[in-house]
Amino acid sequence: MRVRRILGAVLAAATLTCVSAIGAAGVAAASSPNISRDDCAAAGGQVVSRAYAGYACALPDGTNPAIT
């Protein structure tokens, strides 16, 4: 019975680790790339200031990529 508990705990930890790694990779892939001010204006966006994070481009589709 004790072996089952240990194996269950190991399996649960491995599952959570895998899920968090997949989630982090998905977030990295889903983040918007950086663009320039000129590209922002050409795409119909507006340059906005973010507190402690520099500038971003508020695009009409709702994304906010960082300005490089």
C-alpha cells in the first residue's frame, strides 16, 4: 500500500512538472514579437507608455507588442 502512495505522488509531481513546462512554452510562443515605432504606426497602432516596462504598441487587434 505504501508503494502505491509513493508511486502516486511521483506520478502527480511528474504530471504537474510537465504541465507547467508545456504552459510556459505556450506562453512564450503566444507572446507578441517586438516591433519598431514605424511599424506600429504603419499597422495603425498607437505607441503607449507602460509603467516600469518601457513603450508598447497598442494595435487595433488588441495585442500590445513591445517597442524596440
